[in-house]
Amino acid sequence: MAEGWTRHLWKDTLDPYSAGIEKHTLNPYAVKVMAEVGIDISSYYPKTINELPIHNFDLVITVCDNVRKQCPHPPNHTKLIHVGFDDPPQLAQFAKTEEEILNIYRRIRDEIKRFIEIIDTYL
């Protein structure tokens, strides 16, 4: 969702890439809630850090505590920040209905949007 928001809000300024330390499938709930706000991430695909087309970044943002602890340290010239968003799949496992699941994803989608809107303050 963070890559989708960044591409949408900063399309002429930033060139974002999203990757994790483990490869997972694209989450259908993330796709659905992003589509609700007009952002199509259905063609995105999960990548590991090693699969990124470049490896030198000006800014690296970690968005969950698990990745923060396991993420390789970027070179010294790279700015590293951490923003600890809740993990939607982890929270959704306790939801009783699909609407509850979607509301979890919507809340985190909107939190990510608010962060991405001010990302220029970190550059």
C-alpha cells in the first residue's frame, strides 16, 4: 500500500520500490481497499530486497517492526527511518467478518496515506 500511495501522490518526484525480507503473495484485501480510493496495485508483485532493480537508495523506510529488526543496514549515505504501522494480516486473523477485515485494512491504508503525504519532510 505504501508503494501505491507513493506512486500516486509523488509520481513526478519520487521513484519508490517496495520489498520485504521474505516473499509473500499480494494481499487481496490490500488490493481491494486501495482500489476503493482509485489506486490499482493489482499489477504489483511482492519482491525481496535482492530482487530490486537498484540497491542504492536515498531513503529507506521500514514499516513494520519485524522488518525493522531483520532488515539489512543500508550504506551510510542512505537515510533510514522507521514508521511502525500495524500489520493488517496479523490483526485480521481475529476479525469475525469480511467487513471487519476490510475496516482494518482501510484504517492502515489511511494511516499510510497520511505518512506518505508528508514524506517530503524526511528527504
